[in-house]
Amino acid sequence: MWQSATSSVKSPRTSGAGDPFVRGAHPEREVERAVEQSGVIRKGERVLVACSGGPDSVALVSALQAISKRMNLRVYAAYVNHGARPSAWQDECVVAQIAAQLEIPVDVVALEGVARDEQRLRTARYGALIDVAKQRNCCVVATGHHAEDQTETVILALLRGTGPTGLRGMPGRRRLAPSLDLARPLLRLASESLRGYCHARALPYAVDPSNAVVTTRRNAVREALTALRPLFPTLDAAVARAAEIAAEDESGSRRATLRASIREQLCPDDLHEIDFLHVEEAARALEAGRSGTFFMKPGLALRIERGSVTGITRE
């Protein structure tokens, strides 16, 4: 069904050069390019976006609509009202306004009789999204999970004492139901970039006050990570990289096998203080059959010829 609304929680101004959320001259293009190049949304698909009214899902639905013509996508939105807080109607208004602004269909589903604990609400929410996706004949449900969400997921798994599977974090795409996948195109993007996108596109969005309740485990981890990021500015990128490595290693991908072959050719002393990015670049060269000299660290380099390691140089 179609919804319309004229009110919203927050209507960002059009961003200028002084906007703290804008990294470059055209942040909207950067976000749209990242969504298109994520590989988890495929050409010709009918996509249902789970839109909460927050900046992340608002940016996602707008970016998907912006690239829909060149990717031949059909984009739909759905808002699931948990009925858990009084301000939910405001979020619904934001989603309705966004859908009207972008000229896409939107479905609003109210959950009734669901216990208010986080797991049951999550199960009910995905159940509702599956129903809407089937009604709209969509093959994928897209969510606005971003880089910080991935970091929180991995840290929470570590705190529970996870094994290698938990270190993989959230996959970019997985099966949600028969003939229906769940996709997360924003996992490499920071929330700051997504807010900047909303500002650049003058898109309204809502702010969830429950995110500030630190008695919730995820929110407590979020607060701790917020304190750490100024000291470790690449924290989220490093965790995302670790999650991808864990996923590839567990699946036995070709890239993981090539990384292992590189490490096997180096002695234990060589492996000390080698940045992962150097190993990754060499693995990509092996995968692509390229040639060249690849420096692992000062005084240590690999020589690769047509996709094979032909020598190790130590100085």
C-alpha cells in the first residue's frame, strides 16, 4: 500500500562545505557507488528495503533508488512498527515521507502480541519482512547495517567466547527464507558517511532514543567503542577486514588459500610485523596471474612472476 506524510523527526539541511558529515564534494555519489560495488545487490533484482526511518536505512533506500535505473532494480520499502516506544509513529511518518519523496511503494506492518524482549522482536520483524517481500515478489531484503554495526557484532561474539564462526560477523548476503536472501550493502560504510548522505540529499531521518540506553549489551559496547575510536581511527576497518578474513578462511576460498601459501613460504621471523595489506596485495597478484615485486616489510620482498612466487629477497 502507498503511504504519505508531511511531518518528520529531523529534516537535515542541504549540506555545504562546512558540514562535518561530508567527506568530499559529492558524498552522495560515494555512497551510491559503494552500494553498487558491494556486490550483494545484483542487477535486475526486486529489492525490499527494511526502513526504520533512521539515517542508515534512509540512506540505503535512497541510494538504491538512485542506482535503480542502471542496475535495473525495482525498489520497495517496508516499515515494521514494533509498538515498543511512543515515538514509533514519528518514525513511520519519516518512512512514509521518504517513500513519497522517492516515489517508491511502502508497506507498514504493526507487530501485535509480541513479547518485548529483543530476540522475539527481531524474529517477528524478519517474519514480517519475509511476508512483505513475498507479496511484492522480491528476491532480496536489504538492511542498513553499517561498519560500526559489524564491529559491535564481532565484539559481542568475542565477549560470548565465540569460535571462528562468530568472528565472521554479519555476512554481506545470506539466505533468509526459500527463494529470498538478506543483503547488507553498507557494511563497509561508516555511519558518519550515511548521515552525510542524508544531509547532502536533504533527506529527513529519525533518531532512536533507545540507542542511548547503556543497559542494553549492544549499546554498552557501542559506547565503549565510541571512546576507543579517537585512539584507534581505523578500528572499524580493521574489524571488518578481520571478519572478511575469518569468513574466507572458514569457507576455504581461493584467496584464503593463496594467503596461506604466502605465509608458508616465509619463515616465522619473516611473519613478524608484516601488515596484512601487503599479504593481501600479493595474494591478489597471485590470483590475477600478475608479475611484480611485493614488499612485505622493510628488508623483505616477494617476487611474483605470472601468478607464482619465484623468489624472496631479504636485506
